[in-house]
Amino acid sequence: MTPLEIKKDIFWVGAVDFDNRDFHGYSLSPQGSTYNAYLIKDEKNVLFDTVSAHCATTLLCRLAKVLPPERVDYIVCNHLEPDHAGALKAVVERCKPEKIFCSKLGLQSMAGYFDISNWPVQVVSNGEEICIGKRTITFVETRMLHWPDSMVSYIKEDRLLISNDAFGQNIASTERFADQWNPYALAQAVKEYYYNIVLPYSPQVLKVLPLVESLDIDMIAPDHGLIHRGQESVRLILDMYRTLAEQKPQKRAVIIYDTMWHSTEKMAAAIISGLEEQGVPVRLMSLKENHHSAVMSEIAQCGAVIVGSPTHNNTYLPLVGAMLTYMKGLRPQNRIGGAFGSFGWSGEAPKQIYEWLSSMGWDMPVDALRQKWSPDMECYKAAHAMGATIAKALIAKCEG
Ligand code: FEO
């Protein structure tokens, strides 16, 4: 329960949730996550965000090592999702703050989750500043990054951005800073988090980035995972976000599939050889072996996504259906798609997958590939040709 001073009189007082494995369908396996909360000691003592409800005691114990909880004057709620506001009721009851700040839409969320009739809530507007002594807090609304209520808090005197969900990662560790983590593992964690949470809001990211870049910042403190300290670390995460949000096509493919009696799996192998021959690296991901959030992380680096399923009860297999639903909700853009699968009786699945991927706005350079019963030589040739055609289309897109 040790707080960490991240800048003079600014403390991390959050909680590490090593055991959480699911965040509304996003697998946190194998390590869990961190709910960061920050405390500034000044003429007014300010707590930024809380933690998940089951970590309320952890937050209060950590906070109490900096100052008695009743000396917290203000609470800033940058975002009301329960991983950051679940402990709010317990914290309000313990601290009895003079004011609780949130955005206009945050007020709606807060009132939806809690009885706030006796809470001293004050709505702040975009760009509004409050003085807390030696410091000023500027509130910047970041609507739909990633909830309507989302905002970030900027403390110019400390060149600090408390960024809520933006720039986070699901890392559970006693380390607090990104520069203490393996750079490759950090990049993977940022990518996984972005592709499973932030991706649909990429247009908002591209709007917010210039604003963040215009601020004098040498530390970005998100509400999940590790803190980006120093100019180099800040530049790195901003550049990563720009790259992830732009979704420029990348010369790499992934084949996602499920199979009943291995025929669809065999078709996948022939599609791989067509892609390989054209020089496009490819990864095969069985949905029996790979969680849909791991697949989304892979899609982050793939300009082509090819989906296969046999037909079962006139449609695709359940794992494929779950994957398609999850992927469509996250709205990956600027991809080339492909659909294939075997069947015995009716064979609807590949066409349904094709239509699904088309409805996501993807380029579909090859018709759905269907094979009745086991693949024969003609089917393998067609599957190989499908891989080659998609590879050529992808290379042209990357170069175009
Ligand atoms: Fe980390 Fe939107 O909650």
C-alpha cells in the first residue's frame, strides 16, 4: 500500500488488480490491469479519479499514507466508468470533499450510478481552469475518447497530463513508469489496449492529438498501466497513438478461422501459400486457440484479414460469429478482407462472412471461396489464387 511520488507533491495512489481477467469481453490474461488514481497536495488537495469498487480500501489506505483522507478537498472525475468511479461512493463518504468536478456528461453518468443528491458536484466546461494554490488544473473534454463523459486534466505548472483512459495499457505491475518496462512489451500492451478499446474512436484521437501536442508536457499519467515520463517517453506514446489511429495499410495478413472436420483448415493452408509466394507475411489464428482480443491485437499490424468458417446450421460457427461481432464493433478500417469455408449441405457461411466484411467498408478483391466436402486439387488451386490475389491487392494498397 505504498504511494509513489511521481512529481513533487503529486502521488500515485491507485490499485494494481493482478487477478482481473476480463474487461467487458477484452481478455486481460495473463496479467490483469492497474487502476491509477493521483493525489496532488497543494492549498487544495485534489484526488484525480478513483478505482474499481473492490479496490476502494486499497486506494484509501494508500491515500492515507500521504494525508488523512478527510483532508482531500476536491475529487476530479475525468470519467465515470466503474473501473475509475466504482469506488467513488466509498471515497466520497470517507473524504467528504468540498467539491467533486466532472464534465457535463459526466454528471449524467454520475447521477446514473449514484445517489448524488447530497454530493457537492460542480460541472466544469471544456478549457475551464481552477486554481488549487500553486497550481492550476485545466479540464479538457475528450468526448468519445472513449465515453461521452471523458475528459483529461492538465496541470501546466508540472507539465503533467492526467489522461484517464487515453494512453493507457493493461499492465499489472509494481513498476509505475513506462521506461522501467521492456520497450517491445510496452508497445505490444499499448497496441492491444488501443485495438480492444480505443480503436472505434480513432477519429477523436486524431483530433485530440494536435491539442495534446500543443501543450507543454513532460509526463502523461494515464488511469491504466504505466506512466510516460520525460520528453522521449511522451513523444513515443503520442507517435504510437498517431500510427494506431491512422490505420495505414500494412503488408501483413492474418487468417482467422474455425473448422469442424479440418476442411476449412486445409483451405487456410493453401491461402497462406498464395500470400507467402507474393511476399506477404501471414499468421494463422484458430479461434479455438486464440481469444478474440488477441486476434484484434494481431489485426493492428495486418492490412489483410481473411476469415474462414464451415457452414453449420446454415451459418458460421459460433466462435466465428463472436469474432465478427467483436471486430465490427471495434471498427478496424482500411483493410482488405477475404472469406472462405467448406460445407456439406447448404454452404451459406462464406457468403455471410463476405457480406459482413463488406459491410465494414473493407475492400473484397475475391469472391467468397466455398468448397463442398473436402478440398480437392481444384479447391487448393483456387485457395492459393485467393491468397495471391489478396496479397497483390494489399501490396498495391500499401504502395498506393
Ligand atoms: Fe478505464 Fe473507460 O474505463
